Amino acid sequence: MATQVGTQMVLQDLGGIIFFTDPLTAHPHAEDIATLLRMADMNNVMHATNPITAVALVPVLRAVAEGSAARSHKERPSSAI
């Protein structure tokens, strides 16, 4: 999963990441998590690691997604009837 997310980051095909972990518990994949977040920073990908940041990030991602859908709809050539 982290590999797929990392690939999407490098291809600039990812708007943001919401990734929660329990900060009080050791994780067997701590290095993978650190690498994923480091890649997000290096590739300027918005990311939330806690609920309050995620609440702030979701409307931004939604607005971008809706804007992309509207632009893509406008770019489609109209078919002649």
C-alpha cells in the first residue's frame, strides 16, 4: 500500500493523504510510515496525521476535486446532433 501511495506521489496523481496512527503505540512498520510522510513533505503533498488536521484538509481536497471535474467537463467537445 505504501508503495502505491508513494508512486502516486511521484507521478503527482495524489491530492493529499490522511494517515492516522496511534502515537502511544509502537508500530511494526514505523520506518514505512516515516518514509511515506517524508515523501509527502518532499513532494509537497498535503497530509493529515491527526483528526483535526484531517477536518481542515477534507474541504480543500473536495474543492480541488470538484474544480477538476468541472474543468474536465468544460474541456469535453460537445457532440453534434
